Amino acid sequence: MEMELQNVQQGWKKEGRKTVDKGGNQRPSKKDFQPLDQHEEVEATGFTADSGDNGLGICVYLLMFFSYFIVLFTLPVSLFFCLKVVAEYERAVIFRMGRLLPGGAKGPGIFFILPCIDNYVKVDLRTISFDVPPQEILSKDSVTVAVDAVVYYRVYNPTISITNVEDAQRSTRLLAATTLRNVLGTKTLGEMLIDRDIISSQMQSVLDEATDPWGVKVERVEIKDVRLPVQLQRAMAAEAEAAREARAKVVAAEGEQNASRALKEAADVLAESPSALQLRYLQTLNTISAEKNSTIIFPLPIDLLTGFLGAGRRKSASSPLGSQQGSRPGSRRKKRELEIDEDLDGEPTTV
């Protein structure tokens, strides 16, 4: 009470959006000239401030009375024109003389309208999908690509989807195309190809926020295809082929290295065990004989081959290096001449 008395003494008292002067007369404040957000008003009341029968003229009331009279006079034929049915997935937004009726959308089921002065619009509440046409987009790394997408949405508030936007479906389509270009314009080509889920989630959040005043809920956005220019496709294919060839060469080199190590280890084992060498020799002969070829092989015993090899080694080891150097063509020729002279003279010649 003390606070109210103080406000009266100051000359003004606020009551909601109205101010009261000392005489008790209401005076509009500045907030009265700032209308409520229409979406908030519809959520709170189910219809806009301009809807309802408030402010209707006497002509409208006369037309309503005349319509009721016609309905009663032409019963039961008039019921075919007054009773309407909407399905479970539909709602009917009714307008009377151009004004939205209070109470929000009607349905599902049967609802009543007055002929001549009422008209209604059906709104489908099911999830609707549409394809976003391919958009030519310049990526962040200056690559031109063509990207298309698919959008899934539904109408969650039929009243504002009719009163706030002329065509909610067409507006959502256009907004999806522009949002696709704006979002992908900030991404590189690699991000477009790899991070499709992240881009789809980002587009879904942007579209959902933008279409909320229209009573539309965007449920899902999917990137369908990213089309690259032909030259870029060839360049990427050549790069991938070069990478595959490089990996193949590395694998082949590693295989040769492993094979060389295995051969070296096998040679060491065979050198340490003569019996293993003989078994390997017999296995090789068996493999050669099993094949159908025209080559005839006469195997020699290992002992004989070993004897020949050993004799060759001993002969090469016993022959001195000087004798090899002394047996030159010039020395043999000179020795032959001395033998001929000895035969002719009958006396030995010393050299």
C-alpha cells in the first residue's frame, strides 16, 4: 500500500501495459505501441489479437444471423454444407469474414462452419520431404562443386503456418537452397566429402531456427551428392592411382627383401648340413620329373659331383702361381728351339 501511495503521489501508476494518472484515468504507455510477437501470442492464446469477434460490425452480426436462419430453415440439407471432416493427420484453420476464429485449428474429426461467411484451410501435419535442386557452390578452397540435398519437415502449428507465411512449403524450399549455399560456402572440398553428417546437422539447426516463426519444424537434412568437375575427377583419380602404385612398389620391395633374407638363411642351413643339401637335390629332381616337358635329365650322384669338385679345388690349390706365369707362349717357344738345336748338334746345350 505504501508503494502504491508513493506511485500515486508521483502521478503515475503502472498496471501491466497501462498507466493510471491521479484521476484514475488510463493512459497508454509506450509499450502499448509495441505489439506482441505473433508467435508468442498464438502459443499463449491459440489465435492472434486480430482474430475473434472483437470489433465486428453490425453487418457481420446480421450476416451471421441470416446464415443461422438459413441453416435452420434448410435442415437437414444444410448439414451437408455445414459439417466438415478432417483426417487424423490434418487440421482445419477457419476464417469468418476474413478473421481467424478463436480456439485455434479444428480437428481431427467433424467441425461446423457457417455457409457463405466461413471458409477453412486444411493443413497436413505429416512429415514432408523435398529435394533441394543442385546448387553450384564455390568452396572455401576455390573449387566449384554441385551439391544437392533432401529436407524433411512437418508443420507443428497449423495456425501460424497459414497466417504468418503465404506458402510455407515454397518458403521452406527456397530457404533450404540458400542455406545450403551459405553453409557449404564456408567448407573446403575435403570437409564436404568427409564431414557430411556435421554439415547436415548444421543445416538442420539453421533451417529449424529460421522456419520456427512459420510453424514449421525441420526434422532432418541430408546431403545427397557432391558432383565434382570432370578435370578435377581425373586429377584425383590420377593422384589415387599414383598413390596405389607407390604402395604396391613398397610392398614388392619388402617382399623381395624378405625373400632374400629367407634364401640367405636357407643357404646357411644347407651349407651346415650336407644331408639337407642332398635332400634338396632329390626334391628338385622329383619336381622336375613331375612336370610334362621335353627335357631329359640324367642325375649324377652327389658323391661323384663332390669328388669332381674336390679334385678341381686340389688341382687349383697345388699349382703354384709362378708356374702359371712361367708357362707363357714365349718361354715354350724358346725351350722348343733349344731342343731342336740339341738334336741337330748331338750335344746338349745349356741355357
